[in-house]
Amino acid sequence: MKLIVGLGNPEPRYDGTRHNIGFAVLDALAKELGVAFRAGKGEFLYAKTVYHGVDVLLQKPLTYMNLSGKAVRDLMHFYKISISDVLVVCDDLNLALGTIRLRAKGSDGGQNGLKNIIAELGRSDFARLRFGIGSPPHKGDTANYVLSKFLPAEQPIVDTAIAYSVRACLSFLEHGIELTMTRFNRRDITTPDRNSPQDTVTEKRSASSQTP
């Protein structure tokens, strides 16, 4: 079983903000897979399905960004998910808007959601997809910047990058992180990659109804 986690903040006032891009990618991924999120037995929403014969869990922690780790840890323990089968999707201030970077492991890079997950799991060797949200125009304004919404002029770039991230997530489910990094860590995400997996979902069916 593989787990893809999107990081964000749960209240409606945070919808569409830069810090919630992990939620936005997971919502788009769930739509592509034909599943809907529901409440889990904990502070998270989850969806369960099968993709190309792989059991899949999608998760959106509801503990706010800085406390994301407990929800991830609890779901991993319940389903006995290996850390090598986890992919975390989050925003990144250090990447230009719309830039996507996949890594098999690494530090938190100043991202508090990743920092808390690392603290709760006691290790950092899980895959992550970093979604560039750009840097604040003024130094010291990070908090307000990450909680701000994307500008209308930025939205086409964001939409393209979300669609690209969904493709990368599907590749992770089918092929794992190493091949996905090779195929999707490209500078220009608007140029099709002939070696990338197909964008269509060929298998959409619900798995067992076991509730975490």
C-alpha cells in the first residue's frame, strides 16, 4: 500500500492559499482517481482506492500545517505502511512559482509540516514533492506570504503545476520515486515528456471499506 499526503491548513479561509497547495494537489489527484475524501478516525481526511493494482491511500491532515506529523504517523501505523511507500506533497518558498522538485529523502528545508512529520516518524527518508510558491517580495513577511492567495496572473502557472504534480503522483504510485524523479524533475513543465507515463487512469475502483 502507498500513501500520498498533502499538507495544508483545514479552515475554509485557507483555501487557495500558497501554504495549502498540498491540499490542492491532493484534491486534483482524488478527482483524477475518481475518489472522495471522508473523515478518518483521527484528525485527517482520507480516500482509499486502487491504481494499477496498487492499494492507495490519500491523506489530508487536519491538525494544521505545523502539527501534520501525528496524523501521518497514525495512518502509517494503522495500515503498516513502509516509509518507502510514502510521498508528501507540500509548498516550498525556496522554489520559483510552479517549479516542482521530487526527492527520495532529505531535510525539512524550513517547511514546518515536513519538520513535524520528521519529528513524529523519527526519520526523514520518505519521498516528498515540493511545489514552488515563490518568495515573499519583502524579507520578514513569510507568514503573511504563505497564507496569502495566489494572484490572478499566477493562477495559470499554478494550475499547470498542479496538473503536472498529479501526473508525478500517479507515476510514484506505479513506478516508485526513483523513476518518477528522473521523469518529472525537469525545468520546463509545460513541455511534454515522451518518456512520462500516460495521464489516463486505467483502473478506478474502491478497495475494502476498512476505516482507519
